[in-house]
Amino acid sequence: MGVRILGVGAYVPDRVLTNFDLEKMVETSDEWIVERTGIRERRIASEDQATSDLAYEATLRVLDRTGMTPEDLDMIIVGTATPDMPFPATACLLQARLGIKGRPCFDLEAACPGFIYALEVARGLLSIDDTYRHVLVVGAETLTKITDFTDRNTCVLFGDGAGAAILTKDDSDRGILSAYLGGDGTLADLLYLPAGGSRRPASIETIQNREHFLKMKGREVFKYAVYGMQESVVRALELAGVKPEEVDWLVPHQANLRIIDATAKRIHLPMEKVYVNIDRYGNTSAASIPIALAEMEDRGLLKPGQIVVLVAFGAGFTWGAIVLRW
């Protein structure tokens, strides 16, 4: 018995923050941002929108697409690095909002590959336990809540959004063919949020030092991201017994257009087979891949039987790829 994605849905906030808006906030320019990242605009959650709110809206959309109701869901997994609060889990808040008390629900924190990690966890549970039939997997982020809009190097990169997928058992030849996950915690200090946890609890000092905003060493992250995404795709394809030329779509984490382009070149895949929407949303971390998949379905780009590869790299460092037959 295999496992496949039954449907996907996505939600992004209404507010648009363009590069021209950022020109008024920090020393930057539209030309500089586009050249280095490929980003032209991003969506920003309102002050009263939390990650669970975005996750809820994305869930409503996938339920509508699949003709299902919340009662059909047997489990909820939310991949996020920006939960509503340290605890309870954002998945628990989403479960309450959906009105399906009793279902297991938990968060998975693997930064940008969070959706891929959550998919693999869901696949494992569906494969070994007959208790579950439909698992909701959500990637949701409000990264702009932890973005320092005085830092010109990072504030141009991030946006908010959510994407949701429902996984189910399937005995056809469609579904997840393989997955490859990896990580290297020795590189944690290249992309991290310094304060707010047990190492540096919130204090006047941490607030004054702006330690509750993410910090990133961009050049180093770029180098490791290209390698990690390339390795993930190659290893996942090998595990699936699929050749690069058989791939119909590569759906990468939307972090930086140059990273995406370098990854495609290293696996000899033409950009015509790579889905890119970073220009409109920026880096939405764990939400980027499900948002892209939902858009692709809306546009009629995903056809039954196509080979689709999902790949991501993020803080931790963590990385991973999934090969599936749509």
C-alpha cells in the first residue's frame, strides 16, 4: 500500500510589500533585490494574523478541493519555524479551529524543509498504522514577524503564507516513490534566531540587541544550500530508480532564484521544468513548496502520472527531497 497526495491548497495574506516599498524603509533598490534574489514582492500577514490563521485558511482550501470535511482527517502535522507560541503546538490550535477534537496533532520544526520532513513522517505513519487514513500536512509561516526590517540583507527575503496537503493510502502506482532527508547541526550558527528560547530567554537586553529577529550569513548559506539541494535530488532520484531526464517538474523551496538556478544546472534539468514563484512571494520557508504545488494545480500544470521532485534546504542545517508520481 503506497501513500499519495490527495490534494493541495494554499493561502497568502492580502497585503503586498513590493521592492519599491522596501526602498523607502532601508538602503536598497528594486534592481539590487531582483538581481540577487529574483524577488519582486512578498505577502505580509496583518498584525492580528498568526501562523495558525494562515494554516486554517490553507486547510479550508484543500478540504474544498478534495470534497472532504474536517471530520475526514485522522491526524494533523504542521511544519513551521514560526509557531503562534512555543506551546501548545500550532497544529493543536488548528485542530481546535477545525472542530475535530481527539485527533493527534503536533508541529514539526525543520525550518524550510519542514513540509518535506512532515510529508515523510506522515507517509511513515500511514504506511505502518491502519488507524490513519487521511493525514493533513501543513507548511505555514509568518516569517515577517521575526524579520528585522532595519537589516537590508535579510528584510528583502521573507514573506508569509501557508500551504496544505492531504495524504492518503493508495494502492495505485501514483504517490511518493522515495525520500531523502539530511542535516548538519554544526552549521546552525549560519542561520538562526538568537533569543526567545531556553538558551537566551527574553529580557530587556535581548530586546534591545534585536536578538528576537533572525540572523543569517548569506554567502555561507548560499554555498551549502546549493550543495544540499543538489545532493538531496540526486539521492532521492537514485532511491526511486528515476533518471533526471524522466523528471517532469522540479518544485524547489523558493529561497533565492540563484540557488534554484544553480541547483537545476547541477542536475542538468532545464529551467522549463522548474517551477518558480519566488518573484511574487519571497521566501516563505516551509510554506513555499505547498504554495507552489497549489498554484501548479490551479494552472493545470500537474498531470496524473508526472514525476515531480520536491526539494528544500534550510536552517539547522536541514535538507531533503521527495520524488513522487502525481
